[in-house]
Amino acid sequence: MSEDPHIDDESATQPKKRTGGRSARVRAQVLKAALEELVDCGYSGFKMGRVATRAGVHETTVYRRWPTKEQLVTDACMDLADEHLPVPDTGDLETDLRIVLSNIVKLMSSPEGRHLVFLSMSTRTIPEFEEVGPDFWRTRLSIGQQVFDRAVARGAWPANYDKELVFAELLGPLIATYFLLNKEIDEAYIDERILQIMRLAD
Amino acid sequence: MSEDPHIDDESATQPKKRTGGRSARVRAQVLKAALEELVDCGYSGFKMGRVATRAGVHETTVYRRWPTKEQLVTDACMDLADEHLPVPDTGDLETDLRIVLSNIVKLMSSPEGRHLVFLSMSTRTIPEFEEVGPDFWRTRLSIGQQVFDRAVARGAWPANYDKELVFAELLGPLIATYFLLNKEIDEAYIDERILQIMRLAD
Amino acid sequence: MSEDPHIDDESATQPKKRTGGRSARVRAQVLKAALEELVDCGYSGFKMGRVATRAGVHETTVYRRWPTKEQLVTDACMDLADEHLPVPDTGDLETDLRIVLSNIVKLMSSPEGRHLVFLSMSTRTIPEFEEVGPDFWRTRLSIGQQVFDRAVARGAWPANYDKELVFAELLGPLIATYFLLNKEIDEAYIDERILQIMRLAD
Amino acid sequence: MSEDPHIDDESATQPKKRTGGRSARVRAQVLKAALEELVDCGYSGFKMGRVATRAGVHETTVYRRWPTKEQLVTDACMDLADEHLPVPDTGDLETDLRIVLSNIVKLMSSPEGRHLVFLSMSTRTIPEFEEVGPDFWRTRLSIGQQVFDRAVARGAWPANYDKELVFAELLGPLIATYFLLNKEIDEAYIDERILQIMRLAD
DNA sequence: GGATAAGCGAGACGGTACGTCTCGTCTTTTG
DNA sequence: CAAAAGACGAGACGTACCGTCTCGCTTATCC
């Protein structure tokens, strides 16, 4: 009768309470599975039951922690969002910007990240994700702001520029090229963009 | 307000396909209802049954013409997309661009247009709308191209510029500001963008 | 089949619910399956899904007509209750009573009827069946009343007897023997009961 | 909430289950809560979790002792059944019967007892309570038997009467009146029943 | 009196069933 | 004949409850 479908190879090393306790493990598995599901099927094709199966977990277990689809998707995405967040401080504005933009582009280019970024743009169109966008971009904006603030302190950037505006000018074309024109973004394009922005400082 | 779909005042005289025939009227009603539904509930909250009710039509009637949700949404949006498409030719590049961008912004700012534009960006994330984006932007791109081509012919714009790139640079910041930063777009911002682009021509 | 063109009991006069229509067929199948389920598993083991399977019908279809378990059980039982309801009038009180009691015992002895009768006794203990009991016994009581009324008219039964009381005295021992002592009821026992009651008339 | 250590009235004789021990207290609380739950919600509405809450005890604790719902319900009921069991011996059959019947009616009239008696009649319809009925009535039957046996010995009752039959004739009408006709039982009705039975002895 | 065993609280999990909802198909009725 | 009306199959959704399990802690019991 003792059937253990989930071989916990961790329990062999330390059966006691650990960072990788069952709860934490389940959470990680489900979140990972949710991301896969999102990538494979898109949001509208996202099925809770399939996530449970992918995660090797019972469906009720998923609902216990994430009562609705939106919450699971949001949680899975936000978990992802917290990665890739180094705040560059190389002393050179161009280099800093290159790092910031590259990080976003890298995220955006990955299958999961693509959905994350897309969801962050759904604020106006998908009621249930009204807050994902602001949550997501707030952090990015503040990183950009820090970079520019330091540049202003160094005298490498004029103080009177609206930071949000610059952010939109830097990022907008990348977004448009990627999501709208359906073309990939390479380093050269990022450089080109930065170069153009830098001309505003003159 | 009082619209009784059962009053077939024209079907008796001309039951066949006419501009104002029942078929055409039903199509218009459903498409209009679909757009309303999309605006009110978003794509993932879009319900066929509710569209039928809104249109004062039986659900089966909707399915007869648009077998799936995606087709109805696509059809309703594309119907909308065909409006607002004047190709400006004022002889002045800046003015032409201002008109082109204004049209897009105007569309984007309307509740229905917002969804249309958003859908057009879903190419990479919503499998069933893979083709909506290209379909939608192809026309806009060609309009932009024509404007620039004429400017090139007039010597008002360098010939070697990648037209798609310029398109992304013009539109991207608007998209980012609107969908990402969640801020409205005014005429001044459009002007600013155009001014900045024009500096590339120098 | 009928020769008389005026008697079109269902085909023409009632085109809405033809006896052989899909709806009617489904209803009959489900009700039959529900009764089987009740017999096999008892009320607390009664599963909607299993009823659907038994009926060869999708679960949703069951819920469409009977939103809750109680309604389905009630409906299935009441459908059954409407059978076995001849009102005897032989001119002899004893014979009439024998027929009435036999009918109840016959119902009670069948696997489905047992549950029906049991449910009809659940008024005080199963909140959701509060009304099944009264509904069920009202008819039986009135039949008994008619039998006794006719006997009174014939001078074969005193007028001053409480009819409900007599009903309880006739039926009670049968119920007790069957449900409480867990013994079967035969004709002889019924006769004995009637004989005993008749002594009250002397 | 702490136990008074001086009340050890049974600790010497029965150290295993001290009256004031935690175990015994928990058992009593849960059983009491179970009875309340049964009264309030009926068997089919009986929820283990709610019993735990009522008892101020964790759900696991309930399951530890009563692995299934049926066991808890049965246990709670049977606990109750052991009360109200004096065996009358007044020397007068009528009086003895009056006491026996009154006890059953008293039990039946109480909210908890009503369920107990009802369950005892579920032998044929609720598989999991197949044995509750026999268990419950066996004791009552034997008490009745003793009463009649004594009467036979006194020559106050004929020897050839089937005791079970008499039991059914005595109790049946009460059961029918109470559970079926949904009317209360008073002392007068009991007296009337006994009177009628006594006529059989003549 | 300290070790040991038994029981409890807390909380997650697998699993079954419930009842709701939507999608897209199909049949029956009506104009 | 085509549209309206309405049921149906399919299946996801989210909730509720049942019964099991593990872990940490507090009692009781025994040496």
C-alpha cells in the first residue's frame, strides 16, 4: 500500500526540516511548471490541471496555494522577474545603459520572459493583470533612474531630463521591434539606440 | 436604445444579400457587440454567449458565422482596423508623420482600438493571434514607407535609412509610454518625437 | 395507432415534449439510473457522476436539469411514488384496506420503494427532505380516508374515529416490523393487522 | 482550563482512562460535539471538520480516534443509547409497558435521540449502518421480553404470543405517528396504545 | 525525577465529488 | 429552407470535504 510516486532523493540526505522541505519543493515545482505551461500554451490556453500534472502534484494542491489562474500566473512570472536585476555602476553611462537594456532584452528574448514582459504590458487590456505591469516596471524604472542619477552627479547627463521619458525612448523601439515588427534584437541595435540617446545629452 | 432584432423590416422585400439585408445587419450587430464585449471584459473574459445576447441574436447564429472565439475577435478587430487609414500627402514630412502617428494614437486611445493594437502585439505570445499582428502592421508600415519615400524623392529625407527602424523609433516610445508606463499620449509628445526623429535627417 | 383522429394525445397536440424526444428519453434514463444508484449505494453514497455514467449521459446534462443531488433524488423517488396508486372500492372495508396496505408493502419491499418510503420518513432528520414525507403520505392518507369514508357511509365503520390514528395503527406495525425488526412482511401479517383493526369497529 | 488533580475518583481502579485525563476529556468533547453536529446538520450534512471545531480540538485528533465518519457517528449515538435503560418491574404489565414506551418516546423526542432512533431504522437503506439497528433494538427487545415474561409468569399475559410481534404493534404506531405523520406523541396516546394491546390478552 | 511513550496542534497533501461555466455541436421547432 | 430555440457532450474551474501524513511540542506514565 505504501506508494510513493514522488521519489524524494533529498530526504535521504536530510529527512528533517530543511530549506527544501516539501512545501518549498512543491511551490518551486508548480511555479516552474506554470512557467512552462505559459510558454507552451499562452495565457488563454493555460490550464491549471495541466500545470498540476507537469509539476507531478495533485490539482487541489495547486488550488490550495493559488486559488485562481491569474494568481498562479502572476506569482510564477513575478518569481521570474526578481532575477536578472543587477544594478550596474561602471562609472560610464553608456556601459550602464547597455547592461540595463541587455538585461531586459535578454529576459524578453527568453520564452518565459517574453510572456512576463507581455503580461506587464497588459495593464490596460487584461483587467486581472492591472497591477502586474506597474509592479514589474517600477523596479526597472528605479534602476534606470539610479543609473541616470549617478550620471547627472558625474555631469555626464543633463539634470533636466524626464527620466520616464528617456526610459520610454530607450526601451520603446526595442519593444516595438520585438513585439510589433516581430524581429529579434541584437547587441548592435541596442548600441545604436544608446548612441542616439546620448546625442540628446549634447 | 430600443433595438428589436426581430423586426425584419427589410427581409420581406429583399431577403437576399443586400447591403441592409438581414445577414448584413446581423453581421454588423454581432461585430459591434463583440467589440463591446472585448472592451468590457478583455480577451480572456470574452464570452461568445454574452456577445450573442448583446447583439440580440441567438448563440448558434454567432457560431454559424464565426466558429471560434478567435475568429470572431479577429474579425471584429480587423473590421475596426480598416478605418482611420488616410494616407497623408501634404508635401511636408513632419506634417505627414504627425498625421500618421496621430491616427495610430487616436486608435490606440479608444477603448476598442486599445485592444486592437494590443492584440497586434500578441504575435509572439498568443498562438491563435499569430497573424493578427503582421496583418495589422503591414498596412501601417506601408503607409509610413510611402510617406518617407515621397520625402526621399523631395530630398527631405536621406535614402539610406531603414524604414522599419525609423518606424520602430517613432512608434516605440509611444507604445512604451502608453502600455508600459500607463500614461496618456498628447499631441505635444508626438511633436517632440517627430522633432527628435527629424534630427536624424540632418 | 389509435383509430380515433381526435385522440392525438401527444403527437399533434403536444409537439413540445414528444414521448420519444431526446429530452424525454434523457430524463427517463437519468431517473432510472438515479433510482438504481440509490438502491445500490444509499443516499449518502449517491454520486451524481455515477448516475450520469449509468444513464449513458454526460454529467453536465444531469446538472442542467437537477442542479443538486437532493432534487434528483427527490424527483426520481416521486416519479416512482406516482405509480401503485389505485383507489380501491370493492364495497368491503377489509378488502379495500388489504389492497391499500398491500400496495404500500409491495412498494416498500422493492429495493427502490424501500428507499422512497425511508426518505418519506426522514422529514425530521434530513433537512433537505423535509417536504418529501408530507408530499408522499398526503396522497396515501387521502386514499385511506376515502376508503374509510365509504365504509362509514355504508355503516361498516364508526364515524368518530380519527382517520390519521387508524392509519398509524394499521401501517405502524408494518413499518416497525420491516425497518426496525428487519423482517419481511407477508400477506398473513397484513391480514392479521386488518383483523385486529376491525375489532375496534365492534 | 487546567485539571483539578484532586478529582481522581477513578484513577486507582482504572489508571488507563482517568476521568479527568486529557484523553477522556477529548473523547467526551468530541462525542458531544458529534451529537450536536448530527442534530444540527443531519447525517448527510455531518462534517468531521466542523465536529473538531465544535469540540475545540484539531481535526487530526478526531481522525486519530475515529478514522471514519460512520464510526464517529455510531460511537456518538451508541454512547447516547446506553442511557435511558431502566428495566421496569412494578408487578403490573400496563405500568411496566408505560415505562418502557415512555423511555423510547422520550429518547425519540429529544433532538439527539431522534437521530439515534432514525439511524436504527436505516439498516435496510444505509449500508454503513447495517448493524446499528440490530445493536440498538436488541436491548430494547430484550427489555420488552423480560416485562412480558414476568407478566406471563404472573398469568397476566398469554404465553403463546410472539413477543416481537407485540413489540411491533406497540411501538409501530408511535413510530408512524412521529416520523411519518410528523406529529408529537403524548402520554395519552401511549396509554391508548397500551389499552388496545391489553385487549389482546383477553 | 528523568527518560519514555502516547497524544495533541498545526498544516500540507492526495484524492473524490460537487456544482458552475463556457465552448462548440446537434436536434427540434418555427416562420 | 434557414434561422431560432434549446439541449447536449466535452472539459476546465474553483470549492468542500475526507482521510493520511509529517513534524514539533506537551502531556502523561514508567523506571
